[in-house]
Amino acid sequence: MIEKISTIFYSGVNEKIPYNDVRKYVLLNILLIISSFIIIVFTLINFFNKPSSILLNVDLIGLLANIYAFFDLRFNHTLKKASLIATINIFLLLFAVVYFGKAENFTLIWTIFFPVFAIFIHGCRKGIVISSIFYLIVFSFAFFNIGVWLDGQWNIASFLRYVAANLAMLFITYFFERSFESAHKELAKNRDIEQRYISALETASITDPLTQLYNRRYLDLAFHEQFLKAKAHQSYFAFFILDLDNFKAFNDTYGHIAGDNALKKVADVLKESMRRDADGAFRLGGEEFAGILMADSKEKICRSVEQIRKKIEALGIKHEKNPYSVLTISIGIAIIHDFKVEDFDKMYKIADKALYDAKHSGRNTLKGCDKISTL
Ligand code: GH3
Ligand code: MG
Ligand code: MG
């Protein structure tokens, strides 16, 4: 019926973003900024060298795509789109570096960073596939230029050293990410277990162990929630206290265990009678219970509560010290239809006073239905 405590605690806190996504988000931001910076440098170089070259247009398209991805990521958190744009950009950028820089001034060395970005952004499996495609192109290019680059100084040994360095970086990144992913999985599993413990504790902290009804501790919170609900619907709103009649005598006659069983049976009737979203049943302590309910008329409320009294009498639990020969209950109810003031204590007092009246008018009765109170 009522919201769970954690829901209330978490309201107002931003939705939790998975840790892996936060990591990708930060990484993509950095990547988009760095690659934009590099593209700008290239654009300027190309602009001053050949203002009308196709390369200049490619640079500009890449830059615009980067800027778009950066802002889209910032405002719409679209990780997938940004990942795709950043990967294509870094792919083309590094290939351009190799294509134009060749083996001059260690230019090729920059390609060792490709798997770092690809694997960190796309995860192990996809990252390896993307890196393989990239290296297939770059390695082929480097292989077919053996004996050509650096006036023939780029030989098979330099090629193999280049390939070895790149593959080493690829595997180091892969295993780093693998270990990170499994550590992360383990962490998520533990968090899951923790969450289940918290949930169980939370339920236990608001549940009465004997009857499995909500306990007194939860009543204040529930009252507030239900009050607001009733106010929003402008319903009639009621709080009642229910007390078992001559229950001390019942215990004395049939024993404490029989008493506990009787309490459970009463709680079961309450549970099945108050199953709607707008209802709530509680054990206040001892042989006293309470209920919150709302309806579009006072009569409907009183009919349902009177029904509870009748059902408990109809259980026919033998109680020879009670004038009715079976176990009965007395109920005091407070009903309001004016929501200007929320005062639980006052509503409790009104219901308690009605219960007192019920006890003094012979028990096994519901009192308080004759009036609508204001708080
Ligand atoms: P009244 O009709 O005026 O309410 O009389 P009563 O005897 O029910 O009221 P009283 O407050 O004198 O006694 C309440 C009794 O409820 C006392 C105790 O024996 C019994 N009781 C309270 N809590 C429990 C419980 O958890 N289990 C059992 N078996 N009995 C309980
Ligand atoms: Mg009592
Ligand atoms: Mg009693």
C-alpha cells in the first residue's frame, strides 16, 4: 500500500548511473576534447598549405561531428552516439597520422593508443574487434611500405618492432579491462546482496513479527502518506483503533499461545479486509490494532469497518469469559473530510476516545461513526 522507506529516502536523489557508464562518459569527454584539438591543428595546417583540399573538408566534418557529439553527450547523455562518433574520428585521425606522417619522426608510434580508447570505450570484446580492423589496415599499410619509407630504412625489423609494440599495448589494455570488468561484476554482485539485506532489514523494521502487519513505528510515516493521498482525492479519511475484548481473561483461560494464535487470526481478517492501495493495517502493540482507510463517503468507511468487527465475531473463537461467548473486538474511529491541518495525535485521541466509548457501552461495537471531526 504505502511507499517503501527507501523510496522516500531516495526521492530527490538523482537516478543512480551505473559506474561503468560514468567511466565511459568521462573518457569520451576527454577523447572528444583531445581529438577536436588535434583536428583543429590539422585543419589549420591544411588551411595554410592547401586551402581548397578535400582533406580540409574532411577535417571540418570531423570537427563538427566531434562538437555535436560533445554537446549531445553533455545534455542528452547519449553514450552510444558519442562512442560511435569518437571512435570513427580517432580511427580516421590516427590513420591520417600514419598515412601522411609515415615513419618519419616516430609518427607511427601514436597508433599504440588506439586500443586503449577502443577497449575502454567499447569493452573487451567489441574493443578487440575494432582494434583488429584498425591494425589490419595500418599494419598492411606499414608492411607494403617496407623498403619505401625513410628512403628504404623502414625494413622488416622496424615493421616487426612496430607491430610488437602495438600488440603489446593491445593485450595490456585488454587484460587490464578484463580484470576491471570482472572486479566490477563482483562488486555489482555484492551490491545486489547488500541491497537484498537492506530490503529485508527495512521490511523487518516496519513489520510486527507475530502478525506480519505493519508496526507502530511505520504508522506515523504511513499516516502522513495516506493523509496526502486522501487530500489529493478529497476523500473521507479515517483512522481507527481496534482492541480485543477481555483479552486478559482469554489469556488467563486458554494460555498465552492460544492468545497469540487469536491475535494472528484477527490480523488475518484485517489483512484481507484492507487490501486496497488506500488502506493500511497496523499492530499498535499488545492486543491493539489500528487501520487507515479512505473512501468517497463516511458510510462506506463505516460499513467496511463494521464488516471487520462482524468477521472477527464470526470467526467463533471460543471465549467463555466474554459476554458474547466468542472473541470480539471494540473499535473507535475518527473520520475527517477537511485537510487543512494534519495532526496525527489529535486524530489518534479522537479514535481512542471513541474506543473508550465502545468499551463502556458493552464492547463488541464500533463507535465514532456518528460524526465527522476536524483537526
Ligand atoms: P478490555 O476489553 O477492556 O480491552 O480488556 P482486556 O482484558 O482486553 O484489556 P487489558 O488491557 O486489561 O489486557 C490486555 C491483555 O492482552 C493483557 C495481556 O494478557 C494480553 N496481551 C497483550 N499483548 C499480548 C501478546 O502479544 N500475546 C498475548 N497472548 N497476549 C497479549
Ligand atoms: Mg488494550
Ligand atoms: Mg483489550
